[in-house]
Amino acid sequence: MAKEITPRSENYSQWYNDIVVKADLAEQSAVRGCMVIKPYGYAIWEKMQHILDGMFKETGVQNAYFPLFIPKSFFSREAEHVAGFAKECAVVTHHRLMNDPDGKGVVVDPEARLEEELIVRPTSETIIWSVYKNWVKSWRDLPVLCNQWCNVVRWEMRTRPFLRTSEFLWQEGHTAHASAEEAQERAEMMVHVYAKFARETMSLPVIVGHKSPNERFAGALDTLTIEAMMQDGKALQAGTSHFLGQNFGKSFDVQFADRDGSLQYAWATSWGVSTRLMGALIMAHSDDNGLILPPALAPIQVVMVPIYKTPEELAAVLEKFEAVKKELAARGISVRIDARDTVRPGFKFAEWEVKGVPVRLAMGARDLAAGSIEVSRRDTLEKASMPIGDVVAHIVDLLPQIQQNIYKKAIDFRAANVEKCDSWDEFKEKIQTGKFLLCHWDGTPETEQAIKDATKATIRCIPVDSFVCEEEGRDIYSGKPSHRRVVFAIAY
């Protein structure tokens, strides 16, 4: 199966698409730009959901659900917000179908036009803040800390599974606060929740920072981001958290009586991550043999493959496997015994390797007689034989080692591909080779846009961790004074 995966060095984009298909993660659907997330892929997303959901709730957030459809007039209330999404909106204009009078199937009933068009949510700030108006009357009602797990639609012309699709799954948190300081604190808190999840669960090193004005979320006063480097050196925005000021409070008249009785507008944040994290997982860690999964997100952490010639040999090996599986399961480790008799062991080895299962155990009649078992780890492809009695303790220790090794490999790769750059000619050359360049910026959107027009590179963030960038210098492009370096890269 690995032979059917295009090598990264040959065609990185095709390599990615091959892994999505061969690892059984997703496939194209009958609807252009939309994908089918298959059970194995969805199992990974479910683990992401479960872990993130617990992290959110630890900060006081509660889950809720808001409508899929948003009245068009809601978008008109926040001009900057609607401008950011106007070209990506899917619009519902009619509410009924009818049989074609000419017998040509089903058509839209022209008499069923809606009085007001509905937008299929590209994001939910407007519909949620129209509801918060009913919830918030006094400072005692604040903060409101809500999150929803849902799908959104942003009409895309060029799509790629997980990275950019017209419909995708995500979570979106929306909070209302009594003060700007409290809202800013929440926005910062949530971006660091994302960073912790990326680093510890996804084994994905990320840079936390502020977006430049050109790259901020539509309608935000400040956008915080986590930026990750993929194996081709491009950047992937993996999650964002926004301080929205009082824009939505004012647009939807969400006022509350403060402690002194005066009326104030609520302060807002929103924050989200999506199934784009699945794309990050693939592109940051996988190899030419297929997917590599951090154990924390692997639906199957250990797969066992029996090797046998007779039914008696199979029964003996399965008995031992079942005993080992029971012990591992008691320690919270997910295990699959692959006893299929329709394919050979070599095919099973290749299949589970492509699917990125962290540990594979193999045992035949001779191994059983010798009291040994073969242990293979997916991240390094190393194999070792050990006594059966030691295997459970070994795997309990091995899974965290694999998790850490995957992270170390990714952060070492990033370290080797981040450079300071102070020459415009050097910048133009190096940015195309797949690097993050730390460069001085004069702080103006005009300079940022000029650099983007010339090279396709954007300011990924103004870092607040990972790199120390506060220093005096000259802008890489304009030559004007600069007080800090920022991260430039070409992004997905």
C-alpha cells in the first residue's frame, strides 16, 4: 500500500491527497467542495473533540447550539464582519420544491421565495449575539461562556480535504463580558488552550502570536493565532481567538446594567478550531509510508497481527493476544486484534502502517513456543523481539515515548527551517524554499501588502512566545525603522 503513496519529494500535494485516501480518512462527495469523513478519520476527530471539549469546560465554558440559518439582515448590522465573508456565503432564497410541469424532475417553486434570504452560517457571531440580547440584562448575567460544535459553510473555489472545503466541522466559542480586560483575558486564555492541545496532544509545535491588521478576523480588534510549520515549510493557521471589542454588543444592542446602574455594551470574544487540524496532523508528521499518529489521537493505539498456518496455531496465538489485550485495555490503551482470514499478514502490516497505528505486535507459533513477541513502532519503523511477559509494561512506557519523539522530530524540523533575514533579495529567494523568516516590519499594512504581492508571503503572526523578536532594526522591504521582528511565511 505504501508503494501507492506518492513520495513527498516528488509531489507533496499528491502525497497528502494519497494519504487521505489510503489511510481511509476521507473521500470526495457528490457535492462539489464537500468531503465524506470516513469512520477512521472521524474517530480521530472525535478524540480531538473529546479532549478539547474537556479543556474548554475546565475554563467554565458550556456547550449550546444555535441555528444553521442566519437572516441576511443580521449581517448588515456589522459592516466589517459581513465584508469579510460576503464572497463566501451560501444563500437560501426559496423554501419549497415542486414537480416540473414539463415533467423534467423537481424544480424550485417560484411562489416559495423567502421574504428575507437566509445565510448558511459561515460563522455564528451575528445569530449568537442576537440571542445574547435576551440573556444579558445585568452585570450579574456576565460572563456568558458558550461553545458549539457544528458545521459551517464557506463557499470555496479551490478545495482540498480537511484543509479547505466548502463545508467543514469545527467548534466556535462565543463569550460576552462586562469589561474589555476580562474579554481580552479570555481571548488570550483560549489561544493558549489551543497551543497546549496542539503541543501535548497533537505533538505539533506551534507559535502563539497576534495577527497583523491585514490578517485579522473580520470585525475583530485583535486576533491571536497558533501557527504551525508543515513538512514543506509552509505555514498552517491551526486555530484563532479573537477580541471583538463592543462591535457585536453595539450592533445587536446587548446592553447590561453595570454595578453603578449605568448601561454598558457587552464585550465579546470568539475562538475556534476546525477539521483543518486533521490536515495539520497529516502534513506535520506523516512519511512516505503513510500516516503517523501521536498515540493520544490514535483510534487504535496497538494492533495485534497473528501469524499462523493451522487453525490450532491461530487459536493458541489468539488466546495469548486476548490476555495481553485485556491487560492493555485495563490501562486505558485501545487495542485491535486483526484476525481476518481474507488477507495475509504482510498486507495487514502494510495497511496498519499506512493508517499510522503507533504500535504493532506480531506473533506466530514459533514466537509463542519461545515465549516472545515482536514489537514494531510506527514513528521510527524499529522492530524488537521481547518476552511476552514484558510487553504490557513496555507498551505503557513506549506510547509516551512515541508521543514525545513525534513532537521532537517536528520541533527539530521547525528549528532547522526558521531563520532571521535582513536582506530583501535574500528574503525573496529564501521564502520560496519553505522557511519561516523572522524579519523586521515597519507596522504598516501597505508594506505588508506590498511584500505579499511580490512574494505571496504573509505575516503569520507577531510572536508572543517561541521566539524573542523585540529588537530595533529596519523593515525588510521599506527600510523604515522597526521595533520588532515578525514571522513571514507562505501559508495554506
